[in-house]
Amino acid sequence: MTRSARLVLAVTAAFILVTAILDLGTRPPPLPSYAAVRAHWRSSEAWLYDRHGALIGSVRVDFARRRLAWTPLAAVAPAVADTIVAAEDHRFRTHGGVDWIAIAASLRDRLTGKPTRGASTLSMQVAGFLNPALAAPGKRGWRDKVRQARAARALEATWSKDRILEAYLNLAGFRGEAQGIGAAALGLFGKTPAALSRDDALLLAALLPRPQASPEQLARRACALSGSGNCARFAGMAASMLGPARSLALDPGLAPHLADHLLTQPGARIGTTLDATVQRLAAAALTRQLLGLGGTRARDGAVIVVDNASGDVLAWVGGIGGASTAPLVDNARAYRQAGSTLKPFLYAQAIERGYLTAASILDDSPVQLDTASGLYVPQNYDRAFKGPVSARVALAGSLNVPAVRTLLIVGVEPFRDRLWDTGYAGLVEDGGYYGFSLALGSAEVTLAEQVAAYRALARGGRWSPLRVTVTDPRPKDRATTTPAAAWIVTDMLADNDARAATFGSDSALRLPFRAGVKTGTSKAMRDNWCIGFTDHFTVGVWVGNAEGDPMRGVSGTSGAAPVWRDVMTALAAGHRVPPAPPPPGVEPRRIVFADARERPRREWFVRGTAQSLIAAAPPASRRPRFVNPAAGSVYALDPDIPIDRQRIAVSVSGDAARHRVVLDARDLGAADAKPLVLPGPGVHRLRLVDVAGHVVDQVRFTIR
């Protein structure tokens, strides 16, 4: 091989080596496809929709950046695309990813000492967006520019111009944390991208080179881009655009508490069973009531509306803000004392088992019950007693003492188990933990649990979970009571005459159609409930203070009941149908009360339990027992009261004739003489003894 041939070979090898090195050194990283970019796009927001597809709420989930759903080019106003292309890369439609003319002009300006203009094309910027390593801070050398240019040409080989422009509009940062045309349009102008005007587009184009520019700088650049002689409008527009941030979603904020609970993944779009119209009317009814009460009486509330047939939740109002000191609390999901709202399930259990009928007589008189923690002395809401009343009047009028007497018949543990079966998942303790106060709602429940339980009554004792999202399953129904017992209790709850003695004949519970309803108030007036139903809907309302402090001047029917009435009346406007007939196993009977304590009426009975004449059991049929003192009583002598004024009256109920009272070992005489006793300090035993000397009842009490 000649020397010249070897030289040519060496030069060629060197050229190939240098070319290979340059190729390897400037080779761009692989870029994803358009489909992959779309598939991996995640909005920083998540959205909640009602059953008809209407947006009802949104939540920001990703705080790394602020961006909305991917915006197709067709959903962007043409003026925006044209203006940004003209400002950023006016030869975009004709070059192949690299604008050689712009590069030559930039080199010329650099050589002549003139200010240089950037030669980066939209394609090059998109390549940098897709792989940040191509446009990382400090990457401004010739090698980095070559890599970015090669990436742009590779992008142009596989992406269409429209897709590149679409990606640019979605990936570009406009101001602060706002990324993409969707976030910029809504955050800066309060508009959708399709509604942007040419002036809006000019301001956006002016913002791209310097996202943190001042309003004055932005107005000057927008004026230059417009080519207009009159640019006075841009100063005000720029100041307004860069003012307080607008909402990044066309969000009516109808269900904020439910949105916070359900929307946990960026970009999620969750369809719910809610109906935006029903949600609005429920929120409006609650707002009116809380405004009427005023923040000094009650600050918070919640409403749930359910379709009985499907179990779909149509409205979920966890609160309305207003005077609330805890507006973020979802009061529809918070545990509160149930108050009297558990009574219908107690009476249903007693009727189902044949212990009571709706006409059974219950004694509404003072009672003292011995418990492990001392005496339990239930009182009625009005602190008065009505004497013997029917179970219908006792339930409809929400009388406490008859409910406790019913619990004594049913049993605390069986009643607790029944409530658990009816979906009250907060009752995790055994019956002994709650005691006799369970009849009056000492357990804590949520509004959602309440509505699901009352829906079961409306459906003949068939319970199933509520559905909130369209993907929630539809499990099989679970029987919690018999259809006959559920229907009779519903009839009792719908009887306005039966509750008139307690609530009046024209209370907020009275509707022009049949609806079963129950109110409840918890201890110290912390919670006020109203839950009721028709054949079609169940509506539950809670009013109180989210922080647990007592309400002021709010009664059983002035807190939650007006909201329930307004919502139920609005719902019934298009669903007026005759009430469902009684199920098999229920029969009517005309009844008369022997002592005329209640008016004659038609009553409903479980088949086989009906009777026409209702009378209280005569004293002779009742086992004699001590009424006072109650077992476990502790009496403290007061030195400021004369000692003979502190005697204890011994009282016996039932047929106590020919029975004697014995205190410790001392015979006090006939039981019906109602002796007065004053034993000394210590523990004493009082016995009731029949003629045969048998002890039929005894109690222990303490004197201190």
C-alpha cells in the first residue's frame, strides 16, 4: 500500500471515528410516543360527577404542579394556537423540527454583536418537555443544542404537526405552578381554552418567554405582538390576569365533603349516584334553616337523601360552611349520639316477637332502675309523665319511659344485636356497656347509618348498604325485621294524631301525604335528628354543632325537622302515589279502650295478636314489687333539714293486699299502708313478705 493510500485510509478512519464519537455524544434520548404521553398524563385535579354526568365537585390531589385534563387541539380557540405559533415559532408549519434560518440569523447576530434571538422551535421545546434531560438548567452548550435539535427531528418523524402543537400547549408552563393551556385559561382568565379571545391569546403568548413578568412588562410585549396602535387595554387586562388566582375548575362545589372523601387519585373522574338538582335543594333547605337559627343557636348540619328502591344516595350534604367553626367536618359521616331515633327499631322488635302490639298499654310514669353505676332514672323530653298510653302514642310521641319499659321486655343484648344487624356499625360493645339508656339512643351513630336503617323500615325490614358511586355493588338484601312489624311501625311513625300530644297537631312533621318520621335529641342538646321516609325516598337530617357544644333554644321540631319537611315536600312534588297497602300478615281491627284513655280507632295488628277491647292489666294480675326505694339507692341525710322530714316513703305496686313490709328484721306493717321509715346510717334490706312468709321482692339501699 502506497503512502498516499495509507494517508487516505487514516483520514477516513479518523473521520469515521470522529463522526461516531459526535454521533454518540449528541445522540438524543428516546422520546415517548404521542399515545404514551396521553396515557401517562395525570391532572393534578380529580373530578366528581352526578348520575347524569354533571360536574358537582373537584379536589386538587397532586401538589407538585397544577394542571387539568389534557386539552385536545380542537378544544383550544384557533386564535390561541395561531398567536402562540406566530410568537414562538412562526415557521413551525414548514420546518422539519429545526429552523435553520433562525439558527443562521442567531449566528449572524452573535458575530455582529447584536442581541440574539432564540432559535428554539416548538418541536425542540416539546422534546425538552418530554425528556427534561434535554432542557435541564445549565444545558445551553452546543452539544446540548445539537441533542435537542436531533430529538426535535426525531419527533417530527413520528408525530404530526398538530400533535406537536397540542403537546406544547399542554406541557408549557405559563405562570407559577400552572402547567398547560387548561390550567392557564381557567387560572388566569376564568375561562375554558375554547372561550379565549385573541387579546387573551396575546397575553398568554407574551407570558411564555418570561412567566414571572410584571403586568407592565406583559402589557408591553402583548402590545408588540398585536401590531396594534392602540394598546391601552392590555395594561388593565394584564393586571387583572395576574391578580388573585381563579378557580382551576368550573366547579359548582355542590358536594365538597363527598369529593374530599372519594377523590384521592390525580386525574380521577368518579361518577356518583347523586342528582345535582336534589343536592342543590337539600343544601338550600339546610342553608335556610341554619341562617334562620343563627350561629349562636346551631352552626352545622347535614342532609342525606336516598332512593328507597335502589339505595342510591341522591344528595349528600356534609355541611354548608356559613357560621361553622369546623366547615371541613363531614357531618353526614361523623358519629353522634342517636337520641330517640333508635326507638322505632325497638318497638319493631317487640311487635315482631309478639311482646307488644301497637295498642298495648305502657306505663309512662316515674321509674328507677338499678345499674352497675347507680340508679338510672329516665325522664321524658318535657319532664312530664302521661300515665298509661298505647305503644302507638308512646312511639309517635317519643316518650322515653315507655321505651325503657319496652327495652326491659325485649332485652338490652337482643336490641343491641338488632341494631348491629340494621347497619349501626358503631355499636361495637356488648349490650351491658350501653345499658338501659340504649333505648333512648345513648349509642353513637352516623347520619348515613340512620338513613340506611330507616330505608330498611320503608322497604319492609330489608336492609342493604347505600350506594354512593356508580361502581358500588348491589348486594343482596338482609332481613332485619318482619314486613308486618316494619309496616306497623311505619304506620305508627306516620300517625300525626298519635304524636299531637307531644309535638302539636301542626308541627313540621305533618305533611300532606303519608310519611313515617322520627325526631331525636341527644344529651345536653348536642344533636338534633329528623329521619323519615315515604315509599320512594328516605331523608335524614342532622343539626347541631360539629365541635360538640350544645345548641341553644332548639327543640325537637325546630332544628332538623323543618329541613326534612322542605326536602320531603319538594321530592314528593313529582311522586304523589297512594301509599303501599299492608303486607300479608297484617290485619286491621276496630279497638276501644276500656277506660276511654284514648279514642276508639282502627288499629293494625300482626295476624293472631288482634284484640278489640284494650284495658290496662288490673292490679291483681301484677306481681307486687317495691317501687320506692329503688334497689341500690343511696340516701344522704342533710343536717340542715329536720330529721323527721327526711323519712323515706315505702311504695309498692301491684296487688299488695295481705303483704307486709319488713325492714332488716323489723316488721313495718301492711304494705298498702305506705309506711315511712328512717333507719340509721348503713346498708339496709327491705323485704316484701306474703301471708305464707315467702319473700316476693326485696331491695337494698344505703343511708349516709
